Amino acid sequence: MSIKVDALISRQFLAANLDEIREMREESRKQDAKSHIVWRNVALFFALHVGAAIGLFQIFFDAKWATVAWVFILHMLGSVGITAGAHRLWAHRSYKATLPMRIFLMCLNNIALQNDIIEWARDHRCHHKWTDTDADPHSTHRGMFFAHMGWLLVKKHDQVKEQGAKLDLSDLYEDPVLVFQRKNYLPLVLIFCFVLPTFIPVYFWGETAFIAFYTAALFRYAFTLHVTWCINSVSHWIGWQPYDHNASSVDNLWTTVTAMGEGGHNYHHAFPQDYRTSEHATWLNWTRVFIDASAALGLVYDRKTTAEEVIERQCKNAGCETERAKMLHKLGG
């Protein structure tokens, strides 16, 4: 990554633009935001959840133990493709990775099927730069259901498109791994999200295609989606705010566990380029363990962290040092 691109990244999206956010929130109060439902997406998500319900039933009553384990493994792999890949590596540039590692993370990302990495990172940068405004794709100011999944059932607000167009995404388009994924996204997600998850149980341990598809493909996909969406909703709603009481983001134990360590959201919004994303115990932050293990193998380098004095100053000025101590005591940090 060139010095010029690194400078652009540090300047443009890693921290919220507070003055602009205040102006945008005031402007949004004067307008009546109307949601235009995308009925195709509604139908697709309805069908997915019907299939996921069938898959959940099969997990308890029909599926082989190997298939149940496979569902869990796929969730972890797909989640890493989001947390370590789309989020911490590409959206925030909180560490750097070799070409083989970037290819591996891109492949894992296809398992999760949450839009290609370039689009995912652009939306996430909008979320950080203009949090809880009309330019935030999943603003909590439009309700918890909207923040969770409703934002995918309606057309994006004009401000998301307008403000998102101002972001410099050259660092993403300069990565040939991401360009390849974007150009070939449909076949990649069909293979990694649906075909291989179904084929492997059938071929290797004789699971029926019907059960394999509904459990390892549909249920697992829906479950991973909801776990990711909970970061946008639950982690802006229930939890601790030791680092910034002015933000809607919170640190939450349950989203930390289910989303591979992503639940330290109050910390993450205060220090968005820290690759750890929280001060929670390492054993709760599985994505950090993955990144650290990859670093030990020489696949990852330049992991960015926040100095202790900076964290203490942030807690003193905008959060609560006592609340931080209590949270770390409970979460083993």
C-alpha cells in the first residue's frame, strides 16, 4: 500500500465527522424520510427464512452430527471472511495481509454472501463517518428493525449514495483480489455459499442433499446474516459505553461471542483503526486470535493498536473509567 493511499485512508473515514453529523441530523429532522420498499428483497428474505426454519428443524431432528458440526464450521469461516476480511482488513485497514491471505479471506467472504467486499467496505465507511444520519446505511435513528435488516428491504436513502460517492475507494479498487471478486461475484457466492456447503456433506458422509441444502446452506446463511446484523442493531442498543457516552454504539457480550469478537462496538467506534476492535478478553475475540495466529505465520503484519494513554484519555473525556473497569472485570479483559 503506498504512503499516499495510507494518508488518504487515515484522513477520510476512520473517525466520525462530528460537525457534519450534527448538521445532517438537523437537516434530516426537517424532512419526512420515506422508505421505498424493494419487494424483490422482501420476497427473497421471506423465502430464505422459510428455508432456514426448515433447516433449523432438520438440525434438531434429521441431520447427522457431522452436518451439524459442518454448519457451525461454515458459520465461523464465513464470519471470519466478514470480520477479519471485509471489516478489519479492507474497511478499516487495521492491518495488512499478504496476497495468499487476501485471497483466502476473499474466498471465506463469499461464504457469507453480504455483497462484495468493495460495496461492504463502502457502506461500512459511511456508517462510521456519518453514524446515525441519513448517510448511514443502517442508521439506528430510523428504528431498531431498520438498523437490523430493514435497511436491506428498502431503497438506500439518497444521502447514502450522495455522501458515499465522496469517499475515496481507490485503495479497494487497487487490490486485484477485490476487483476479481466484484467481477465474478455471482458465480463465487453460488459456489461458496450454496454449492460447496451442500456438496461436501453429501459426498463425504452421505447426508441427503435435501438436508444438507436446508441446514448447511440456508439455515447457516440466515444465521450468519442475523449475527452480523446484530452488530448494527443490538450493539447500538444494549450494553456498556465506557469509551464514548455520546455515541449510540455499545459493547455487548453476546454479540462478541456470536460475531467472532465484533461486539466491542463502543470501543470500535472510538478507535476504529484498532485491529482488536475491543478490549474484551482474547478468548472472546476469536477474530483477533485468527489475525494474531496469521501474523505468527507471516501472513499478516502491521497490526494497528491504540495506546493505553489514548484509551484512558478517551474514557476520561467522553466515557467512564469506572464503567470500563467494571466491564473488563466481567469480560476478563
